[in-house]
Amino acid sequence: MCLIPLFSDQPGRRTQIDNGSANSAEAKKTDVRMNEKKCSWASYMTNSPTVIVMIGLPARGKTYMSKKLTRYLNWIGVPTKVFNLGVYRREAVRAYKSYDFFRHDNEEAMKIRKQCALVALQDVKAYLSREGGQIAVFDATNTTRERRDLILAFVKENAFKVRSGTNVVLLTLFECAANLERVMDDFLKRIECYKVTYQPLDPDDYDRDLSFIKVMNVGRRFLVNRVQDYIQSKIVYYLMNIHVHSHSIYLCRHGESNHNVEGRIGGDAELSPRGKQFAHALQNFIEEHKLSDLKVWTSQLRRTIQTAEELGVPYEQWKILNEIDAGVCEEMTYELIQKTFPEEFALRDQDKYHYRYPGGESYQDLVQRLEPVIMELERQGNVLVICHQAVMRCLLAYFLDKSAEDLPYMKCPLHTILKLTPVAYGCKVEMFYLNVEAVNTHRDRPLDSTLIHRRNSYTPLSSHDQVKRPRLYSAGNQPWLPLAPTPSALMPEGRQSQVSARVTGSPSKSVTVNCNQSPPTTVVTLCLASPRILLPMI
């Protein structure tokens, strides 16, 4: 995988304005709005758009890694999109359906493949320069120096200065629904065609100035070279934590609490009688499914601890799994919040993901807090996480590739277990209802919310709490920042995956939902490239 930082002075990418400009004040305000639309907290910490260029033979897991990395980056708030060259090629050419198209001596095919790459690169340029993208993943084999030099030449022609690159290897699986034997034979011949011209990155000479990470033997060994900025370090951090192994993650909320019954949010209430009944049912569920090697994690709040204690197995308490902090609204009902803090109530309905309770947290803060949990879940075997509604939503949004707009409204009912099993390009979801009644704590998305401007996307317009928590970034002397847009447009195109919904004591049934699923995986090489913006001096 190659990381190539680029510097640009194109219009629309500037973050500072000349003093001599006649419309300096207006330009600054417009630029702030543009930045707010473009990115969230992670982007402000780097300000260097990055192109991730995959490198490797077919069936090495390039697409698997592209999708997984894209899902993670979008989850932490960095707008990311995959540009799969195979899609461009299949749209452009329908006559070639065999390995002959990939022979290095097929001049006509080589011209078509090069043109497809240039079209894809034009889309990458548009995404990073005009559509608010922060990271573009160029998913192709890119096995020759000629192709990699073409990519570098392209960015130079568009007023970019190139700085670096990266390399990764992963394990992939091949799946096919057609004539497996015939397709497999053709596919293996295609790989042989690529092997003839394959030129790996040369860290000692030709590619020594590139920034890259090379992952060998599915994460047993790493080679990292010239990783230089925040986004690149985040990518390396993620790649060094994910493991390709078969495991399942069980997510459930604590048993029903007394505060749930009373309609109060937050707090540290104990389980209700029905909550204790669920804890016992959860113990039976674990025994019935023979989950003897299961690790159990809870928050440090009593309702999750009481749920875990009933299981009779060791469990770990994680403070970062605590429920979202509602600040001055802790232990209040929604009706009381609306009556006491009507403006805050309206602000939260307007932008639930970015809204931060006075003296409390936002969903965006919660995602940042839960990042270490995601890293551990990627590394561990089978784990049961007994958590809370907002926490469960954030974890589910990562595994199911949900946007920030949809995340706060995902349904996570009490006394329900979700089993998540990572598959090739997504996640298989199984839902188990344990037939223990509980109150419904879900609050639907408001049908119509009045637009209310506030200082920025993270601070409520007013706060009754005098003790302020540190903000993720400061707006300086700007009088306001516009509302951060929901990044639903950045979400990868919806793919269908199978979800099994099971009710204990009744026949299981299957439904189809929109979440991401993918094809094959084996050994891969990724390449990351990153454009840095040249900031005009005031």
C-alpha cells in the first residue's frame, strides 16, 4: 500500500485567504463553511487528502482491505471512497471475458486498461478537490512501475507535488457462483499473466522515498517506511491491529433497568425484575450455544455488571464502554428535557450525531472514545459485549458500515442479542430475541426538525453547565460555523447481506437488509497516497 501526500493550490481547497483580497472577510466565512462540509474532527487534525493505491496480484485481498479500511475511516469521521478499477473496466469492455485481456502482449487491451485507469484517476481528482473527499482508495493491481509512475505523473500534471507511498499483503478467499472449475482455471491464468510483469515495491532503491507499510504473513510481520502524517499513522495503526481470522462478536444491552422503566436516560440504576430475568436467560443462551471460550466485556455501570454477574463467568469492565454522558440531562426523562431545555432538545433533534449535551458528550465523541474497543474486537476471538444503547449503535455502525446520519437512529432493543460474524466483504448478522419483555427505549428520527444555527457542530448554542469539557478543536475567532453535513453520501453503495432473525422457542426466519457484504480474500498489497494542501500565507 502506498501513501502519497500531495500539495495543491487549486481553488476550493484553500484554508487561508490573502490580506489584500477585497472580499477577505466574506472569503474566510465561505472557506470555513467549505471546510465544515468537507470533513469532521479527523480531517481537521491532518488537512492532507490521501490517495491509497493498492498494489498486488489478483485474489490477494486488495478489495477486501480497501473496503475494510474505508469502513473504518468513514466511521472515525474521515470521508473516504473506494475507486475500484475493475468496475471501470467491466463497464468499458464487455467483449473480453477471458484471461487473454490481461496478457501483457495484448496491445489493444493494454490501451483500454490504461484509459480506464486514467478515467478512474479523474474521478479521484474530482472527489478530493470538489466533492469534499479526504481519502480516495485506488483499488487495482498496479503491479508495474509503469502503472505506478502513471499515477504519479497524473497528480503532477494536476499541480500536485508527490511525497510518498505504502505496501500491504493480506489473505483472500475466492468465491464464485458460476462454473467454478472453468472460472477458476481462467482466473489462475489471469494471475499468471500478471506475474510476468509484476514488479514489487523496492524499499532499498527505486521506492525508498515512498511512505509504505508492508504486512507479511497476514500480520505476523510489518515493514513501515517513511510514514509522516496523522492520517498515514492512523492507517498504519489500523492495519497493524486487524487480524484475518474466524470469530464472532455478540452484542447486547444490559437487562432492563429501573431508569428504563421510568423513562430516564443515563444514570447508574440497577436492574429491574425483568432485567434480572434477562440476565438469567442470557446465561441459558450461552450454555445452549456452548460458548465456553467466550470473553465477556461490560461497562463500569451497575446495570451491565449485574447482567454479567448472572452468567457465572469471568468478565472485564471497560470504562470506555459506559453509556453516552448526557451532562446536565442525566437521569431526566425526554419530556422533562424538552420542558427544561427546549432549545437543547430542538438542537439534538436537528443533528443528533454531532450534538453534544451541555457538560456531556455527542455521538461523535462516543465514536472517538470507542476506537480502542474496535481495535480489540478486530484482534480477539469470540467476545460478548454487554453495553448500552448509544454504545451499541456506534459499534454496530462500524461493522455494518452505517453513516453518521443513520447511526443515532439504529434500533438496539433491550433483551436482544446480535451475533456479528465478519465475512469476506462485510458482516453477517444474526439476531436472537430471548422472549423477556422490556420497555421500548428507541426514539424515532423526527420527521421535521427546524434548522437552528449554532456556533459549531460540536458545541450547543447555550449551555447551563458552567464546567466546560475540552472541545475537539477550536473555531478561533469565527462567530459561527455551519452545521456539519451528514456523510450519508460518502457511504459505499448499499450491498445486500443475509441477516438471520431468530426468536427463542419459535422457528427462525431470514430477512434481507442493506449492509455491506463482499466477495473474496487471499494475499494482498495496498498502496497509499496522500495529497497535502499548500496553505497560502495571509
